[in-house]
Amino acid sequence: MNASTEWSMLEVAQVRGRSRLVACKNIQPLKLLQPASPGSAVHVVLSSYGGGLVAGDVIRLRVAVRAGAQLVLSTQASTRVFRSIDGAVAEQRTVGELADDALAVVFPDPVVPQAESRYRQVQEWHLQPSSLLLLVDWLHSGRMDQGERFAFTSLHSELRVRVAGRLLVLDRFAFAPAENIATAPANFAAYQSFFSVFLVGSPDDARFTFLGEMLARQQLPGSTEPHFSINSQPYAVSVVRARANVWVLRAAAPSRMALQPLCDALLAALAAEEVLGFNPLARKY
């Protein structure tokens, strides 16, 4: 168990035309890794000493991306949340700051809350009007390969994104399977993997326009309803431009593999020269 109140941190700045990791501190159980990047962006991978989060673990991470710098933040594997024996909660909190013209891509593997686990996740991102943030939030219902489905005790996820101090995105989700029927049509029905993408940036930024158009294409042309037609897999997706500078995509599927076409489309867009110029997860997926 680790209930440290210290914060891990990383800072990325532009040095001689390339983004560089200029400061980094790890507080257990979090470990920050920096694989080689073929592009101008810094790639930082979040890992865990114990292979997951046990009850009472607290991870706190501060992220700073300075003017003109680029960061890709991913995870080494799925974030497994192990069972809570004494009612303690495993927690992750991230606070990020993007300066003028900074770019951050946050693309983690799924959170997997295992049977009898308790998990809380809070993210806060502070942007400038010219910053660009693409953030993925991904959840599995449990260890699906073992037949585990909504067997966790409690889950809470919260995301806030501010631009120039103004709150533009507030996304909250909480679920306790003992108090709800997870498989009811009003809740999750047959779906077990849930994938959300938040894109926040300036409408005058060509990268924001490019990525927004890519997200819009994931929904059937002319349709405002979820659809189920990717590689014959049951798959639902909804895309909305919530504000002039905010796009939101939400998808649900019965399996991880059913979402692979969506991941591939997103990563292909990020690999375009006008964005990152490389696929940061090419060797993974």
C-alpha cells in the first residue's frame, strides 16, 4: 500500500527545435518511462511497480507542457485495479498544464477494475487558447477474458478541462454494480468496453480541424444515431462537436478487439505529418 501525498511530475519543453523531457520525478507505485521517439514529440509511458493498483494506492501526477512542446502520454499496459479487502480505494489523480501552442496526446490502455475493487480517477487539464489536447479515457467491465463482468465494488471517474481558466469540459461517471443492474438496457446492456475521446483546441488550429474531421468520420455519413457496422462487430459510436473548440467521441463494444478499428483510425490520424508525424503505439497495436 502506498498512500503518499507526494506528486510525481514531468515537464516537457522545446529545446533546439525538439521537445525534450526536462524534468521528471517518480513516486511509487508510479514509474515513468521514456521510450525513444522517432518524431519531435516526447513519449512518456506510465508504468507501475506492482503491475496494477492495490487498495490504498494513491498516484498523483503533475504534467507541464511548455510553449510549442509536444507530449504523448500512454501506459505500459492496462491499469489493473485489484480487489479491496478493507474498503480502501485505489486512486489516480492527474493535473496537466499546456502552454501556448503546446500539444498533449493522452492515450492510455483501458482501466480494468477487478472483482471487489474500488477505484477513483480524477483528471484536470488547464489549457491556453492555442493549446491542443486529445485525451482518451478507456474502461473495461473487468477481466473479460476470465468472464468477469461488472464485479467491482465502485468506480468513479471525473475529467475537467479549462481553457484560459474557463471550464469547458466536465465529464463525471460513477457506478456501483451492487446498486444498479449493469446489464440493463438503461445502463450497459451487452457492452463491456467503453472508449471516450475528448479533443480540445482552437478552431483556427489546422491540427484541431484535421483531428475533428477524423472523429466526425467515425460516425456514418449523415447519421446522428449510434451505428453498429465496423467489420461486422457489434459496435456503437456517437460523435458530437459539443462546442466550437470541443469534440467528443464515445464508443461501446462487447470486446476490446471490436474497438481496434477505431484505435487504428485515431492512431493513423495522429501519425499524419500535420500532427505527430509518427504512430506512438505502432509497436503495441
